[in-house]
Amino acid sequence: DSGVTQTPKHLITATGQRVTLRCSPRSGDLSVYWYQQSLDQGLQFLIQYYNGEERAKGNILERFSAQQFPDLHSELNLSSLELGDSALYFCASSSVIGSPLHFGNGTRLTVT
Amino acid sequence: AQSVTQLGSHVSVSEGALVLLRCNYSSSVPPYLFWYVQYPNQGLQLLLKYTSAATLVKGINGFEAEFKKSETSFHLTKPSAHMSDAAEYFCAVSDRVSSASKIIFGSGTRLSIRP
């Protein structure tokens, strides 16, 4: 058990809809990362937060947004969903910048 | 910009044989390097990490990796494969200098073990 909790485990929704994925980092970890894993794109870095502030951005679409709250949990919001957004979304946390990541078990998003 | 390249999307070895998974990195600053393993329907787990203390890094489950700066490589090895090693393996690189460190993953190598 990595200590990182992601909810929900599975999400099925229709095109055009909006969903929110939630992540609780490991106790004591200030940094949260979001990744998208799909068969054709591999594991893509989306965005990183550190203690509530956005620190790094990767290949995150404008339709996607994230935030980290004062209690350090994070949410990833995906809107105007398209079929191609179907993927596994992972949250990971770390204690300090550059230290190893601890991954949650992911949220599997299916857009129909 | 940093990147990692994993050579071979799929590697198949016999049980008891040597496992060699290749990773080459590109980084303009001294990197942190990691290997992660992903079992089906699970998140990634850290196998080992390189942070400059020693070039040969030992990890969990009998895996080790050697950092070779001259070759910009960080290949993962295990002397004797076990059936339970079947999984997807990811090499990753992180910028050790920037305070905004994104950890970039390679495309992964699926390891299959033949009985």
C-alpha cells in the first residue's frame, strides 16, 4: 500500500461531460503529480503541485484543470470529455522535489 | 529538456535467465534516475533510484541498475528471472536542480517470463 488514495476507481461517462478525480497524497507528502496512462501515449505527465501551488505543467489539455487544497488533497477536473480521454489517470505524491513518487492505483476513465 | 528512451517495448526471457531492460536518458543537468514496476491493475512501484551516491544501485526483488554517464544509460538487470517478475517496467528521469521537477517516464518495457 503506497498510502496514496484515488477515488473513484472506475468512472464511465459520456462525451461532453465533466468529471472530477480525487487524490489524497501519502501522509506528510507535499507534492502531488497527475499522470495520464493510455495505450498509445504511454505515461504522460500532466501537472504537479507543491503545497498548494502549481509547480510544473506537462501535456495537460486546456479542458483539464487541477488544484491542490490546503489539506493537500488534489482534484483533477476533466471537462468536455472526448473518446480519446479514456485512460488511466494516476496521482502520485512525494515528500520533496526529486524524491521518488508514490503512486495511487489510478482511476480508470471510460468515455462512451 | 529531459527525456528517457527505453529500447524494446517487449522483452521475453526464460525463467532463470538474465533480465536486461535498457534505458537511455537525456538531461542537461545531473539527473535523478528511477526504475518503476507496474503490475496489472496497479499503480507504479519504485524498484530503485540513482541519486549520485553510487553508480551501481541495488533495488528490491533482486534488481539492480548501473548509471553510466559516458553512455547516458541506466540499464536494469536481474541475474535470474522469476515468473513473478512479469510486469511492465518504466525508467524515469528527474531534474535534480529545478524546484519544479517533473518526473518524465519512458514508454515502458513489458517483461514476459517463459516457463
